[in-house]
Amino acid sequence: MEKNEFNQEELRKLGALIKSRLGAMRPWEKMFGTLCYNIWNHPSNKYLKTQKQEDLKWSIGYTLGVFTLWEELKISKVYDLNKIALEAPEQVIDALDSFIHVEGHWYQNFDEHSSLTSFATAYEKEYRNIAIKEESSPKAYFQKGIEFLLFVTLRAKRFRPELFEKIKAQAIHDPDIKSICLDLDAAF
């Protein structure tokens, strides 16, 4: 049986390639890469089991929870959400303008008796209407969705602080969100 092994030179070249790609990434890409990796690969990610587009709302709901707890995490020392928002790619900002006008509908779907997934269900349904034609892979679809969600969260914190605090109160007590936050802290 033949054993595949890398020699030291191949490993050095691979390491240099990875380092060069990371070095070329902007803070926006690095932050969302870290966030997507930790949420996408979480054991509770329903989409990975079902492959149903609507099950991505789990990941969106938990991202919303993570965003509300952001300031308490180590990653916030590296990536301030308000500063990162200023680095958003032009195509995100352009698409966001046509998307944000329905945010009141998502807020109405959330009260003290609602779950994060009820908010995420309304959000994902509207997001699917504009993004399903554009994004070819589920991971790209998810990443673009949570890029928009960053702005929704920042706007809720500023303009609907009572709603933001209700979402945060739920996020604090959710074991999956706690687990994702621990993984993010471990990465930093």
C-alpha cells in the first residue's frame, strides 16, 4: 500500500501559499471567514444534515445571537463591528439598500415570546427572494446573508434598542450560541 506523504519543501510551499492568501484578505473577509467557519461547522447546523435551504435559518438565527453578544467576545477586540461595517464591499452596500426597507417586518416577528429562529425565518424568506438567483453555493448564500445581518443588527442596536436587548437576552441563554461564542473566543 502506497503512503502519501508531503516532504518538507511541499509543506513549506503550502504554508507560504496559505499565509499569502490570508495576508491578502481584508479585515471584512477575515472576520466573516472566521465567523462563517465557526457557525457553519457547528454540530447543530441543521442544513448540513438536511440540505434544505430553509434550514439555513438556524445558522442565521444563531449569527444574530452572536452579533448581539459580540462586545463580550475576544474577537471584538480584533474586529469592532462598527469599524468593520465601514469596510463592507461595494456590492454588499448596493444590495443592502434595496433589502433593508423591509426590516420592520422582521422586527414585528420578534417579541419576548418569539425565538431567534422566528426572526431568522422572516429574515431568510425575504433574503431568499433577492439572493437565491445570485448565490450559487449554500456557503456563499449564507455568508452574504450574514453580511446583511451585520447591518440589521447594528441598526437594531441603534434604532430599536429594546428589541436588541430582547434578542441578546435570548442569545445569552442559548447553549448553541454559547458554544459558538466559546469556539470564537478559542480562535482568538
